[in-house]
Amino acid sequence: MILTLLAPALLLSQAASPATKPGAKPIAAPAAAGPADDATRLQRCIATIATDPVAARAEAGRWRMAGGGAAARDCGGLAFAAEKNWAAAAAEFESAARDAQLAHDDRAATYWAQGGNAWLAAGDATKARTALDSALTAGTLTGLQLGEARLDHARALVAADDLASARTDIDLALTTAGDDPLAWLLSATLARRMGNLPRARGDIAEALKRSPDDASVQLEAGNIAARDGDETRARAAWAEAARLAPDTPTARNAIAALRQFDPPKP
């Protein structure tokens, strides 16, 4: 029997941040600021984050003290996220969500989704689920934003070993985020874990169509082929994963999987 190594995409205990892990998602896009002055200031803050997140945090603090509200909190959260201080980022996004709720501002759902995404990056799936529950129950997310929030919610559910509920979330996410290769990767990984190999094969094929150069997609393609007993395809996919992302956890997992085919030592 060919041994498989689980892809990291659905294993929150092994996952790094969505912004740094191959096959994972970046922090959700910031909500559009309300008044024109806020929108301009938020865009200026985001531009500063790209070159100097510390300065952006300082600007967010000044803006908040001047009554900047949710948009200022969002700026601070994005700056913390750029520094990979995920727990602090999540706290800022959640504060932005609460400020927006008090102002009866529909952007609250987007801020909750950002908070949930950051909690996943911080490795706290319980807090992520709580934030994402708030984002989804608000009923104001639509389109891709709704799909991405459902994907994150599914990741939190997998961490709680609620695979059936995660399956429901991912199936719903695919209706609005079906162009995202990560959605298909997560779906394929979950199908394999649940023993549904026909579904896993179909979903990983969709992920490969959209992102054949993603090492995490290739790693999972190898895992599914291995579970299917197809040594040739498993070897090829794992070798490609190692080639695409050298010196990464994904490559190390692929290389470890390939070692089972090494000839026994005398």
C-alpha cells in the first residue's frame, strides 16, 4: 500500500498563515471605507503598509484617536497582518466589526470575516469559527466574499473534526468561489479524508486545471493517487510538488512521501 501525507490546507494544526503557506488564502480584502475621506485615508494606509507596516500602525492609531472608527481599526489590522502578528490583527478586525455594528454599517460582516481569517492564521480555530459565524449570519456577504468566508468556516470546522458540516460549507462555497483553486483543493482534501475517492479525484482535477503550478495542489494530487493505488501518478505529482516549492514544508512532505519508494538499504 502506498502511504500518503496529508496536505496542509485543511490541517490547521500544521498550517502556517494563509498569506505564507502554499495553497492557503490571504487575509480577506479590506472593506470599502464609507465616507470619501475615510476611503482616501484607508487607501493611503494600505499603500504605507506595503513599505512600512510600523508607520501604518502608527497612522492607524492617530486616525483612531481622531475618531476614525472601523476604517482606522481595519487599517491597524492590515498592518498587524503584514507583520504576521495574527492575533493582534484579528483583535483589530473584530474591533472594527463591533464599531461597524454600532454604526449599523454593513461592512461589519467583512470585518468579521477578516478577523476569522486572521484567527485561522494565528492557529485559533475556535475564535475563527466564532468570528466567521458572525460574518455569515449577518447576511450581507455576497459573491466571492461569501464563498471565501465559507471556505474559512469549513477550515475551522475541520479543526474541530466536524467533517460533515465542513463538507456542507465547502459545497456552498463552490457555488460562489468556484474559480478559486483553493476551494477545489480543500474540497478534494476533505473528500479524501472522508473516503470519497471519486469526489476527491474530480475535485483535484478541477484544482489542477486552475492552478497546476501550486505545490499544495500537486501534493494533494499525489495523496489522492496514492490512496487510489496509482503509484506512477503519485510519484509524478509528489515530484512536481517538490520541484515547484523547494525548501518549503510542502516540498518536505512530498519528499518524505517519495522516500517510501527508495530501495531498502542492505
